[in-house]
Amino acid sequence: MGKKHVIPGFGMTLGTTVSFLCLLILIPLASILARSFQMSAQEFMALITRPNVAQAFRTSIGCSLIAALINTGFGFILAWTLVKYEFPGKALMDGMIELPLAMPTAVAGITLTKLYSDQGMFGKALGRLGIKVSYTRLGIIVAMVFVGIPFVVRSVQPVLEKLSPCYEEAAAMLGASKLYIVRRVLLPELLPALLTGFGLALSRGIGEYGSVIYISGNSAKEGTQVVSYVIMQKLNAGNVDYEGAAAIALVLLLVSFFMLLVINLLQRFTSQRTKF
Amino acid sequence: MRKKISRGLVLVLAVCMLTGTAGCGTKQEKNALEITNVSYDPTRELYASYNELFKKYYEEKTGQQVTISQSHGGSGSQARSVVEGNDADVVTLALAHDITLIEEAGLIEPGWLSEFDRNSSPYTSTIVFLVRKGNEKQIRDWEDLTKDGVGVITPDPKSSGGACWNFLAAWHYADRLYGGDEAQMRQFVHDLYQNVLVMDSGARGATTTFVENGQGDVLIAWENEALLTVKEYPDDYEIVTPSVSILAEPSVAIVDENVEKNGTAELAKDYLEYLYSEEAQQLIGENFYRPSDEKVLSQFGDVFDLSVNLCSIDDFGGWDQAYADFFTDDAIFDQIME
């Protein structure tokens, strides 16, 4: 302490930050922790390892990983198109990227279910090819791709915008092939942003409820129940089981936290490599 | 430095408290009589018209105007919201059990079940089948739902209270069919639930899956919801009433703790009591709930199939017992789903 800050208002802003974090994040999270500790360790383990709970974790994590990978690929292409080219309707398209964030997720879920069910527009065509989307894990991935895409685009876009074309030009003049430029010049610069986008889309997918429950069909038999659904089962059912819900939520939080930590470490590592 | 941080904290806390007290202020300053009715999903239309009827009645009786706020949602989560502080004066929920949940939190005094007539159930309903026009799969009774190739839509009993009734009605049918042989009864409900194509989280979701997304041949539904669907799409659906079903008694109660605080005890009592009047019972029938008044019910003989044999939750030893026997983790429902 004792060091004078050049910018005024440090105490004020830090105070706001700390109280905000406490009121909105730390205290609610702590209450989840406290709730789940009302169970004995044995009860806790028995609940977490139940076949339906374990299956829900596999479904949620597996589907959101696949969805986040798809989003990273397509999000990169979308961001690239929006930054590098000029075409009519670009501003409109740019605005549309954020619609999945603004739309109530239940509305998105019901709409996607209808479109991809075997009676719906896309579902009918896909059904002829023998592909079922609604009420399968594929449907869950579709919903997670829908809610996750803005995160990747909005993470990558500003970095691409700031990336001066002079590096690409220099590489080209020094005789690098196109593929080599993408691999050795562009990707290293973009990797931290892609990782951020991937992490955000992933965590959004893991906790997603509204858009997923309609399209998944929630079948324990088919393994299409997601973790957030199993938590809601504990809260909606005839006898409300707060402890059980909190225990599953706690594990979900730990899993997400661990994955985000790994991604952040990777990101730090990659961004240090590209620092000049 | 530390002083600055605490000043920041104080400011933030002050803002929070100001907004908090402002919120309280508006509630206490009310002059007009106001009550809040916390109800469940399918009663939306019923209470929209009942509230108008009651307002007129109350103004004629006392000269005072009333404002009624309605809230709808899944019955279990509505009960939970009252426990967690939703300022409801009366609750009108799907099951007595949900009200018991509020009672256990100390907000409703014990004995509420006998506070109003007929177990505090001014209307009842039952479970029926909604099938597509023409009834191609020839669905007449519960047995037909277990046949190969029949697609059934019903919500998940582990997340929807209504879906528990569907299961119990099927169980009751199997009980009569097999004379209580539990192995065969389990096989029966197992076969039935193998035919379930989509298991939604709630009754409204299941209706959407069946009606909007065109899934399945038969929806196991509340009678009032089924009648409402047929009224909306008379050319697309028809109702099949099974030979055996279950009597659902949605219950009403005054939230004692809240009415004391809000000074609305009299009004809340009038509001629920008036549900039993002949006009209200008539309105209840028009909204496809079965009026608890036998005389009014008999006038609706062409709307409801009154010949169906109804069991009640008491046949399962009450709701708590039924829930423990069938729907908790590893109970009968989990076993037959394996």
C-alpha cells in the first residue's frame, strides 16, 4: 500500500467491485456449498454416482464440448467473413450474431424442436436421410451451438480487426505459402481469442437449461437428460430436495471451474508465446 | 486507502437499502383492497373469468373494489415460491401435497384441508386420453397404450406433479386388471412407459410436443386441458375416456401468515368461499373443471364422461406415501424404467 494511484477513484471502484461480487456471485455460491454440505459424504457420493446422474454429466459435458468445438470452427469463419470482407447487408448480419443472447432460451428451444422434429421443416428432410435430431443428443448439440455461437464470434472479431495485415503481407513477401501464413502467422495471434470463445461457449452449454430441455426429450433411457434437468427434477418433484439439487450443482460448478481454469492456463501460455 | 474502500462499500450498501425500502413502501401504502392468488398453469383461463365474477359480487356485497393479482406456473415451483417469500394471500394449487409444503414452512396453519367444503377442493379433474382425429390406433383404454407401435406422450413423473397422476391412474388400472399381482402390474406400466416417445418436463411441454410437433398417437392429459385443446382444434383431436382413472382434487387454502400481515383475512376467505357458489360452480364447469357441487356437475353430463370409475390418492395411502412408494430415487418408477 502507500503507493499513489494516478487514476482517481480506486477505492470507490474496488468497493463497488467487491460488494457486487459478494452480493451476486460469492454469497449465492457459498449458499450452494453450505446446502450440499448438509448431506453426509456417503449420501453425496451415492447421489453423484447414481447411473442417471453420472449419465447426465456425460451427456452435458460431451455435448457441450462438441458444440463448443463446432462453434469455434464456425465462429472463426463468421468472424473472418465479417471482418475481412465488405458486402451488402454486413451490418445486419453482424447484428444478428447476438440474437441468440437476446432471445428467451425457451422460445429458441421450442422453435428448434419444431423445426428439427420429424414433422418439421429441417427434420423431415433429415429424416429421409435417416438422421433424427429432435429428442436425441444431436438435438442437444444443435441447441448448444445456437446459444454458444455469439461468444466465439464476439471474442475473435476484435482481435481480427486489430490484427494488422502487414504481418500477412510480410510473410507472403518472404515467400510463405497461404497455408503456412494461416498456420504460423494468423493462428498464433488468434489462438488466445479462440480459446476464450471456446471456454465461454463451453460453459454456457454445460449449464444450459431452457433451450435444451424441449429438444432433448429428457429420456433417461436414451441418455438425453442434461445435468441442469436432473437438478430441476430435484426441485420440481413432489418432495423438494434442495440438498440433492445443491450437491449436483456443486459438482457441475467444480467441473466447469476446472475446465475454465485449464482453458485460461492454455490461453495465458499461448498469448505469452506471441508477445514480442 | 482502507477508508476509501469502506466509503465505497457504504455507498453501495446505502443504494441497496434505499431500493429495498422503496420496494416495501409501495406495498404498505395501498388503499384499495388487493389480494394475490398463486395458482398453477392450466387454471389461467378459469381464474381470469372467476376474478371478474368475484369482483362484481364483492362490490355488490360490500361496496368495495378489489384488485386481484394472478400468478401461474408449475404447481410445485409455485408452492416453493410462496415458501421462499412470494406474498400470496391465497394459493390454489394442483395437489394438496404442494399446499402441505407451505404448511410445513409454517405459513399455513394445520387443518386447512377441512377449512372449506369437500377437502378444500371446489373443483376436480381427472386424467383422459387425447388422440388424433379418427383414432387410427383404436385406443379405447389403458391396455391399448401398452401395445406395440403405439406412441405415447406423457411428462416425466420425476419432474412434473401432473405426470405422477398419469402414472398412478395406469397403475390403478393394472391393479384391477391383474387383481393386485404386482409382478404383472410392473410389467404393464413398464410396457406402457416403453411406448413413451418424448418425456417432457411438464404438462404444458407435453401438450406442445403432441399438438404442435405432431409426436405420438396419444397424449395422457388432464381432462380440462384435453377439452380445451378439442375446443380449439375440433377437427384434429378427440377425447377418449378410459374405463378407470384417478380423481384429482386441486386444493385451495388461505396463506394465514401473509393475510395477517396484509390485513386481507376476510377478503381471502370470501374469495375462496365464493368458489362454491352456484354461479362460480357453473363457471368452473364452463372452464372444463368438474364442479364439486353434484347438482351443477350433473348439468355438464354431455361435457364430462361421468361413468368413468375414479380412484383417489387415498387409495395409495395419501400423497406422501404414494410419492415415497413410486417416485423417489430407486422407487417403483425408477425400477420399471431400467
